[in-house]
Amino acid sequence: MRRLAWILMIALAPALGAQEQSDSGAIPADAAEAHQLREQIRQRWNEHVHTTLGLSDQQTAQVQATEQRFEQQRQPVRVRQRRINQDLNAELSAGTPNEDHVKQLMNERQENQLKLLQINRDEDREMQRYLTPVQRARYQEERRRFQDKVAELIRHRQQQRRQQGVGPRRGVRRRP
């Protein structure tokens, strides 16, 4: 039962993680429900990390504070990355893509990826102060697994939507 709840939380994470508070189509009740689900996912993640890594209560609190601080830095970079990818896809699907614009977007995407990498490095450097090397390695592996599951669920969901002929989610803007 607990495993099923964890899988359901993971299954819902992609939809909630991709949903922005600023989505013009978001209904306040939906935003409140999304916020509550995010909090539940965060709580389950924290419990999972605490147990799996064998963290003390103090280490758990430090991990949570670090994750929160660095996630605030990552969020705008991820939003920018999605926008760049949308613009690049739109440009590439045009009848005759503008090569200069494609080159510019590719450069911006690489710069953005470097920013994300640096944020991750800074986060790891901070965790290095209070986690053992084994705990850090296990943390990174657990996080990678979680991200892989989320990415797979996103791909699966997008594939289902394409097969059903469902358009983009509310609030997701596509360029012509």
C-alpha cells in the first residue's frame, strides 16, 4: 500500500511540477490542490531520504533547507529552459527555419544547462559540509532515480496525449 501511494505521488509529480502558478488557466482550487500534492510529495521524499540515507534529524533538516534554497534558484532556470525548447521546436518546425535564430537558441540552451549544472554543484558542495561521502552518493543516486521516474512518466503521459489527440495542457502556450 505504501509503495502504491509512493508510485501515485510520483505519477502526479510531472503534472504538478510542470504546472506554473502563473498559468492563466489555473483555477484557484486547482492551484491549491496542486500545492497540497507538491507538499505531500516533498514530505514523502524527505521521509524516503531520511530513511534511505540513515540521516539524523539535524541532517534531514539541513537537506530540506538546502534543497528548498537551491530549488528556488533552479526554478526560473527550468522555466527559461522550457521556453527556449519551445522556441527552438517552433523554429525547427517552420517551413524554413532561420539558421541564425536556431544557433542563438542552441547557445542559450547550452548556457542554461550550464547554469543548472552549476546550481547542482553548489548544492552538492553545501551538502558536503554535513553529509558523509556515502550519504551524498546515495542521495545523488536516489535523486537521479526519482528524476528518471518522473521523466519516464512525463514521456509516457505525453505519448498517451498524442495518441488520444489531446492538445497541450491548459496554460501551456505554443508558438505558431
